[in-house]
Amino acid sequence: MSMVQSGMAQSGMERADIAFEVNGAAVSVSVPPVRRLSQVLRDELRLTGTKVGCDAGDCGACTVLVDGNPVCACLMPAASVSGASVTTVEGLANGRLSALQASFLEHGAAQCGICTPGLLVAATALLDRNPTPSEAETQDALGGVLCRCTGYRKIVAAVMQASQHMNSVDLRLPEAGHAVGASPIRLDGVPKVTGDEKFGADSFPADALAVLVVRSPHYHARFSFGDLDAWTKAHPGIAGVFTAADITGKNCFGVIGPFADQPALAEGFVRLRGEAVALVAGEREAILDLDLTDFPIAWTELPHVLQPREAKADDAALIHPHRPANLLTSGYVERGDPDGALAGAAATVSGAIETSFVEHAYIEPEAGYAYMDGDTLVVVACTQAPYMDRDDTAKVLGLPVEKVRIVPTATGGGFGSKLDVSLQPLIGLVAMKTGRAAALAYTRNESMMSTTKRHPAEMKATIGADAEGRVTGMVFEGDFNTGAYASWGPTVANRVPVHASGPYLTPNYRATGYATHTNGPIAGAFRGFGVPQATIMQETLYDELAAKLGMDRLDFRLKNCLRNGCETVTGQRLESGVGIGECLEQLKPHWMRALADAEVFNATHTASKRGVGIASCWYGCGNTSLPNPSTIKVGISASGDVVLHQGAVDIGQGSNTVIAQICADALGLPLERFRLKSADTAITPDAGKTSASRQTFVTGKAAEKAGQALREKILRFANVSGQATIALDGDSISIREGDAARRIDLAALKADADGLVFVAEETYDPPTLPLDAKGQGKPYAVYGYGAQIAELEVDLKLGTVKLIKITAAHDVGKAINPVLVEGQIEGGIAQGIGMALMEEYIPGRTENLHDYLIPTIGDVPPVEHILVEVPDPEGPFGAKGLGEHVLIPTAPAILNAIRHATGVLVTKVPATPSRILAAIREKEARR
């Protein structure tokens, strides 16, 4: 079961008056002496710029300065700061941005922004004693603060170059017609560096009930409750206990309607460790002091299976009775005669790869609050998919969808997991039952225990080529452990067979993807929807096949890559916009240099060896063969502002800025006149979920159409042609066409309910076609492409890997905002590094950020990005998606580099030192 953090959080202790200074002002609080400083700052002083990511000193998000020294506020008892001077992120600006804050904005060093306060505070301490630190000094000073979005490189650059700023930042935005292709600072950037940004846990009402979730400690068990009423009465300050019996709607949710199978609160039995079974709501101080060890629940543990091979055994119990053999679903693509092609190939290679559960590890755990606004339930929480949250919350709680409003907060990372509802129906239930606001912030432990993971995969494949080195056929099979509930398992099972060929011409092909239920963690969406796993299988075999054919590994890929006019494995003809060849060509000089460097190094070193690896990727933007619409509304107010109703949730990737840039140039008005109305199901049209690399492409296209439509309305009103230019001049519009000029007085026009005098709303849904029984069709309208080179050294005695450099060439169609593109590339590469070398979520063992390792600031090497722009006519200004693509080639490039260095391929990912050493020893034993 989930426990609140105890220890320093105890409130039943005697209170003490503690006086200290915060950001230059004297304060005094009356709290238990061992209350965490992070809680005092956030709850008593409402300084929510200090973030809580783990309450264990593992993530560093809560870093503050105490008498000038950086400390984790979650580990410091309040009594320790008596008489001290504390500085939080709110105290760095002093009325204007500091040079460091300005540098963070200029470099794009803040993406989602949840780790930014901790980084800024730690860097401030560094710069106070050393204004011009080296890279090593910067990494050392910031090493205790984790970031999951940026890949750290822009953070390091921002700190090292902060001294070049004179306490200011260029906030000027591009002129009309010049937004696309420019890199203005994020439109939502300033609050991220000042601490003003409000994430899920940052705006809880002071009188809100606090909520705890009772969770299963078992993978599979029956349970029954004792006397809940008596327990509630025995604990002062507890407002109530709520179970599945209190749910009046359909106690079942899921992101894909036909597969929905997960209860909000389990009824009588659980299918996985961490499953929610009850809610305890009470006054904040009572909840802080609550010990749930006496909660009246009895458990009867049942047999469980954690591996697909166990779940598929003939005698295995069914996790869901209506799913035979514990198969959730499967995906299939077949083209030509793959068996015949392989039989007749001049060379074939076969292999098997196994990957692990990977944790999203966003620094912001799930958090939010709910309250009743009349008869409407309002949920204010972090999310990637507000409209999906609304629909599922309404279904679970038995409310009409129009009586549920989802108001997304800033979201501190998501990467796919915050697509699924988590706490939304839980806090909604408490708010409905009590009539009071209800607030809940997951602990790090319960976030990691109960939320979705990347699918582990067991894969095998065979690829064949002719004597000239052209791939003739491929067969792939992958079993993906989807865990106890469906989540995005069907999407993974269907997307993988489409992509498992890689961006290569493969005339004869068969691929099958299975999503198999176990009692393990729920596997859902995580940056790539299964394609990163499949690409490891395919790209490592490509290296092996190139070697068998005696071909250079990059040349082999160039010979086989898709080109304009090629047909994919689903029979889709790609008429234009295919940029993988250009990506590989751009990498060629880097490849030759890296191979030469490795040869020189290896000639003079015996204890360690250098390796160079390459891998490619492609990724279809948006849903697979399904409707995928986005709607954007934009208008001009009577006061002359351009109001953009932008419902695409920005989880750090930059949609608030990029979509506004697209709309600005389509409309022909400057970005500085834009005012954002961000996602809110009551006021913004549905821009779809933030996933599948769809926002720049799909929502961007809707924004382009809406901007164009608004421009046309204005020009028609003025009775001028499309050649005219428009400009905002105060509360009027100036229109020029040749020598003629007109002025429209906006204040004289009738405004609608939103205060808009001109308005346009447009929807875009990518043109796709269903896949037939053999997986033939047009699953995506637009694909993005990329390729990466990894250079590394392997210590042959220790098995450790030292990354030297990653060179990444990505075809983005059009870089709408190049600095944000670079940030996405670096962040995706960092997650790919984690997947390749260290990240392995083990249920029951790695449910915190101490035991579960993600890359730190010292783990990400220099990254050279090459932005390739092969426009796709379907995308806005030719743009393609990018978010998923950048992670896909990293792990296989690293694994191929390890094999180049050592001669061995690690077939269980991550390639930890022990696995690398075991593979080396096995190779030596075979000699």
C-alpha cells in the first residue's frame, strides 16, 4: 500500500517556532522541528518554485541555498535552518532575470521546466564562487540534479556562458512572416526560470482534503475490507474512506475504448503490484501524521506470472477471462514471399534480442486536485491528453462528459505515461463524495510502482540479401509484455510490424507483434511505441549482414534505404519527402573520421577498445490507420491581440511555441501579438493527445489552416486580394495592397462570447487508409527519418562503457524552431543512452530514483546535430514530427559500437557492465 512520507513529515509532534530568512525576508513558521524544509517552503510559505520529485535526495529538484550552500530541501529538517538564510528559485531574479536565467532561456535549457529551479539554484552557487566554470566543473556542481527532458547539454552550455549575459535576455520575437525557422525563446519560458510555473502539485487549495491511495503489495491477490467506518472514526481528521463500492459509473477505463479493462479502484482482487484498492481522504495535517499499517484490509496472495512465456503456457491462469492464452492482441504485416526470398538469399543472418521494462522517470510525479463547480467536476492536473482524461473520468464517475472539465497544469515530463489517466477519477470521486476540493500528489514510489512502462520485448528476426548487397527479405516476430492491463498495448502490437523493417526497401517481409498479458507492471506508451525495441533487433542484424557481405555498414544502409517513389512494407508508395538517404549521406564524413579515430586508438590501447556504431530510424507521425484530428481556433480581439486557443499540451517539447510560430506565419502577423489560451476542455478545442510525434505535424497543420482561414476572413472583410499585407496597429488592423491602404477599427466591430471580432477554427486529420488482413495500406500520412553514429570506449576488464560522442542527423522536414529541435534531439538521445546501458525497471526492486538509474549530467557525451530538411508536402511548412524519432536509433547505434569495440553483441538490453563482461568471456571460452 502507498504510504505518505513519514519520518520528517510527522505532524503529531510538538511544534516549534522557527525563524529564518527566505529570499532576503524574515519569516517565522510554527511546525514540527523535523518537518522537511521542502514542505515548509511549499506548504507554509507557498514558495512552490522548489519542486519535490522524490523526497529522498535522489533527484535534486528541491535544491535550495542555505547560507549560500546548495542542499536538498527534502532532506533538511526545518529546525536546521533556524537563523539561517535560505534562497529559493524565486529569489534569484530580484525584479529582473538573472544572467543565468537569461542564459537558460536563450539556450533552450528549460524544456518541461520541473528540474529547472533545482538546476538554477545549484548553478547559482557554482557561479557565485566561479563565474567562468569549465565543463567538468559545471557537471560536478550540477551532478546531483536529474533532468529527464534536455539531455543536459544545453544546461551545461547555459551555465558556462551565463557570464556573457548582462542580466537580460532578448525577449524580442520575430517579425511577421519570419517566425518559422527562427528560434525565439519559449513563449512559456519565463515562468519556468522564475519558479512561477504551476505544475500539478503547485496550486492545491489551502483547504483541500489530502488523499492517500491504498495499493496492493502483491502482484495478484484477493482482498477484503474490515470495518472501515470504525477505522475512520478512530483517526481524527479523516473525512472518509472510499472504495470501488462508491463508484457510481462504470469502474473501467482505458485509452483505447474496445480494449478498456482497468478499474479505477480494484474490486475484490488485484492483477498487479501497486494497483489502487481504496482512498483515504482527510485534513492535510492528519494525513501527514497517518500510519496506514493498521488499515483494515486482508490479503490472500494468488499465483502470478511475470514473463510472457509463463503467461502463454498451456496451464497458465487467464489474467482476463475473455483473452485466451493471455493474448491482448497482435499485429501483422506481410508482403511478397519472405520465406522464398530468404531461402534464395546469398547471405542471411538471424538473431534474438530481449529488452527490459523501462521507467519514464519524469521528475514530476502525478499530481492534481479536483473540486465541484456547481454540478461540474473540475480536475486540475498534469496530463498529456485532457480530452481523453475527461471522457474516462466521466465514464468512471457516471457523469455526462459536459459535466467534467479537465484543466491541465504545466506537465513536468510525460514521454507517454501521462496519456493514461492516473489520479483524475480518484480525486474526482473524493470531491464528488465530500463536496470539498481533494488533492493528491503521488510519491515517487507509488508513481514508479503503479504507472506504465516501456514494453519489454522478446524478439527474433532473420534478414537476407543478394550478392550485390540488396536486402531481399525479412521475417520478424516480437512478443511484448503488456502487463496486467491493456493501456497502449494494441498500439505497440500494431505499430511494430509496420516499422520493424527500418527505413529500408524490403520487398519480401513478414512481421508479427504480440501483446501478452502478465501480472507485471502495465506497459503503455513510451516515446516510440515499441519501435525502439524492434529497431535494436533490425539494426544489429544489419551490421551483421553487412559484415557477412564484406560491405561498409553505412554503405550497406545507403544501398538499401527508402527513396522517393519506393513502396514500404505495407505497400504505401512514398512519393516525396523521404529523407533517410540525405541523413546517411550527411553522416558519411563523420563516419569515416570516427572509424579512423577508432583504428588509431585501438592500435595503441589494450585495456580498452574504441567502437563506432550506426543505426537509422523512421517513424510514422500520428495514429496508425486511425482518425487523428486536431482542431485549432484563432481570433483577433477588439483590443488587437491575436488569441490562439492552443489545446496541444506542452510537456516540454515546445508545442506552445512551435504551433504559435506556424500560426503566426500562416496568418501574416507577428508572434509578439499572440496570446495563448492553453489546453482546457472548457475553452479550447480538442487538439488531440500529445503523443506519437503528432503535435507539430497534425496540430501544426490545423494551426496553419486556421491562420490562413483567419487571414482570408480579414481580407474578404476589407475586400482586397490575397496579395495584401495585414498589420496590427493598436486596436486596429492596417491593410495594404499596392498603393491602397485600409484600416479596420476593431473596437467598432461586434465581439463574440470570447471577445473576438474575427475568428477562424480549423480541423486537420491526416489522410491515412486502413491496413488489410496482411497489413497492407497507408498507415501514416507523414514519416520522419534519422540516423545516428555512436562513438565509445569499452573497458575490457570492467565492462564499462564511456561514450565519446553521438552524431545525429534527423530529417525534420522543416525546423520550425531549430533550438527546440536540437533540444529534442539531445533529450531523446539521453533516454536512448539510458535504454541501451543502464535502465532496467525490476518490479519490487527499483521503485525509486536511487535504485533505478537514469542518465545523469556526466553520462551524456557531446552531441552534434545535423538538421536535415527534406520537406513533406503534407506537413505545415513541410515539417515532420521529431519527438519519438530521436530516441529510436540511439540504443542500436550504441550496441553496434560495443560490438565493433569488443566483437560481441549484448542480446539482453540494457548492456550493463556485467552483461558486456559475460559476453566477452563467453566469446573467449569459444576460442
